Amino acid sequence: MKKLRIYTDGGARGNPGPAGIGAVIYDAQDQQAGALARISEFIGNATNNQAEYRALIAGLEKAAELGADQVEVISDSELLVKQCRGEYKIKNPDLAQLFMKVWNLIQKFKKVTFHHSLRSGNAEADALVNLAIDKNNR
């Protein structure tokens, strides 16, 4: 069994505005060994919530490439976490489309859990978001 932990974050400067995604993937059994993958990507104009979903999608795709069969997702977006757990309805049509991509991706794994974290507990993914946006705005 290969369990990976994905820290994801997405953000936009302005809402909508220039947006980026960040994700850091660790072996859940040995996080001290360092990150298995880091994602930092500018995604163009998007809302904060769209960027959060796009970061999750990128993280799940990478976890599948790395051969994970279990995934623990950690995000500072309460909306994303609660929608993915089924606790909140998805009313926005753009987010509903992104959620369907997430739903299809999680079918590749035996188990996926979602956990909410404060921004301070997700600092590395947050830094990758800002790096992506900053690189594009030079």
C-alpha cells in the first residue's frame, strides 16, 4: 500500500484575477524523507475557489502517476474540503465541473480523505502558489 499526503493550495490576486496553484506531495509514512513532488503553476485568470480545485486536480493526477493507492489531502480551503466530503452542496457551475474532475480522479484510489488546515499548516503549498503568480507578473 502506498499512501501519499498532498498539501494543496490555490489563489488569485483579485477574485477573479491572476491565479496560481501549488501542491506538495509526501510519502505519508515517511514525510521526513522530503517531498516526492512539488507543483507550482500559473493558471491564468481564475477565482480563488477555481484555483483551489485546480491545485487539487494537479495533486491527485501526480499522486496517481506516483502509484498511490491511498491519498490524504490537506487544504486550507474549508469550502473545498467540505464540498469534497459532501458536507456542502456545490452551487457554482464552474466549481461543479471541477468537482466532477476531482470525483473521477479519486476513483483511481482505494481511499481518499480530506482535511482542513489553517494557512500556517499549509505554508509550502501557499508559497508555491505565490511563486507561480510572481513569476508570471514579472
